[in-house]
Amino acid sequence: MSSEFISRIIGMIVLATGGLFLGVYLAELADASPYLYAYTFFMVGALAGLVITPYITLRPVNFIRHQIHRLPAQQLLSGVLGLIVGLIIAVLITLPLSTLPRPFSQILPLLSAILFGYLGVLAMITRQHEILDLLRGRVKSQLDEITAPRIPPVLLDTSVIIDGRITDISRTGFIRGEMLVTNFILAELQHIADSADSLRRNRGRRGLEVLRQLQEESVSPVRIVDMDVEGIHQADEKLVLLAKQLECPIVTNDYNLNRVAELQGITVLNINELANAVRIIYLPGETLPIQIIQEGKESEQGVGYLDDGTMVVIENGRPYIGSQVETTVTKVLQTAAGRMIFARIMENER
């Protein structure tokens, strides 16, 4: 039984009872039979209570609760403090205003309460950072920010958890802030792990196992947080809005999420970009030992791979498939798919 249905029943009973008494009262004033008036107003009150009760009770409350939930905690606290300060000022001004002749003594106190309450909220929200810093007793100087910088947490995306490399990165200490996994990301992992498709199911289970390893082995703390964004169903959209509210980066491998977050001014830590950045750089002329494992696209080419997955194309390497050879780097290309190295077999290997 939903809360809206219960509110309709209660509203119907209350307004029907009120209509009954109103009908009897109006019948006495009109000196008419109370039964017709009472029955008519009883039915009208019951119908009105059944129809309009949610619109004047639950729905406004749910709307206000939704708006409050979307506000950052700092902004909400600033608004409440500003309203309190504004009302205190209005109360102090009400005392002299109440001595004025009517109707000013009745109208001006109410107007002053509305005006100063609004101004207090506006001023507090506009200057919330400076005012809250003053209230906390720690006005920051530039030296304080250098010596004790704030390390923001990071939000982990589903893709980066399933990928698994975040476990190795977390052990190195490169991510110093707390790693947060929201409840909707955890629910998405569980949904993938329960999928009927075997590939998706294995990916989901891998993600849950990676998350367990993170909690046990990570240098930085890993915390499951009960944070959500109401009114949004897509996990990526929720993650972007939450990162904006918390003012923290997102760790992901998702290209689309990466671009959307960057467009909204959110810092993104992409594991793929990190992997490309830390790959060993080979320059033309350097020697490179490589295991040739397959043919290349062109005639007589051989192909091998470095430990980080970089493709190495060896000129005239086809006869050496299955062998470890010493090569000389001739050219390095950076493509959209990653880095490619072209090499030729050294003379003493032929």
C-alpha cells in the first residue's frame, strides 16, 4: 500500500467530516433540512479529499525533498544559516516597527521578515566558502594551501573496476585520495554479474573480485558510500553529477564518460591514457629484443609484442616466426589505437 493511497484515504475522511459539519452549519443558517446539505457537502468533501490530497501534501513534500537532496551539503547549510541570521535581524527590527500606527505595524514586520530572510539566504550562499571558513576559524592563506593541500577523493567507474589495473595502480600509491565506490556502481556490478550472458557474467564477477582486492590491498582507503542522485537513471550521469557536487575526479576507462565529464569541467583520470604515458619510449637506432609470433600484413613482415602490448612490426621477419631476435628500431608511430614500433633484424642475427 503506497503512501499516496494512504494520504488519499486520510484526506477523504478529513474533508468528508469537515464537509458534513459545514453542511449542517449552512443548513442551520438557511433554516433548511440538514440532511440534504450534510449529504451533499459530505460527498463533495470526500471526493475533493480523494483527488487533491496528494497534490497539497505528498507531492510538494517530495518535490522539496528532491531539491534539497540535489543541493550540496555546504550550500544547504549556508542557506539555513543565512535564513536564521536574516530572521534574527528581522526580529530586532520588528520591535520598533510594531510601534508604528496601523496598518504599518501589521504589514511592515511581515515584509521585513520576508526581506531579511531572503537577503540572509542570498548573502550566505553567494559567499558561502569565505563565510564558512570564517565560522570554522581557519581563514586560509596561500602558504596554508601549499603546506597542507586538500587531497580530494576519487570516484571509481564500473569500467575501471572490471578492467582490474586499478588494483596494481592503487598498490603504488599514485592515487593518494580516498577511492569511493557508490552504491549505484556496486548495483551495476552486481547486475552484470547476474547476467544471463556468460561473458558479461564473468566480467561482473571479475569486477566484484577486483573490488574485494582493492579493499584488502590498496594503499589508499577504499570506501563504499551510500550516495545517489534522484531523478537520474543512468549510472554515468549520476557519477558526473556526483563528481560535480563533491568536486572530485572520476577514474574511468570509458571514452564517452571521459569526454562528457571533461566538457562539464570535471577532472578525469583515464587508466588507458596513464598506460600509454608510462610505456617505454624507443628511439630509432636503439636495439630491441623481440619474440616474433606471427606474420605481418605486408610481404615478409613479422609481428611481435612488448610486455605492455605495444605492437612491433619487423621487416623481413617472417622466416623468424617463433624465434627471439635482436632488432634495430627504425620508426615509431603514435596512432589512435596506440603506439607502433617498426624495426629490422640486426645483421648479426641473419
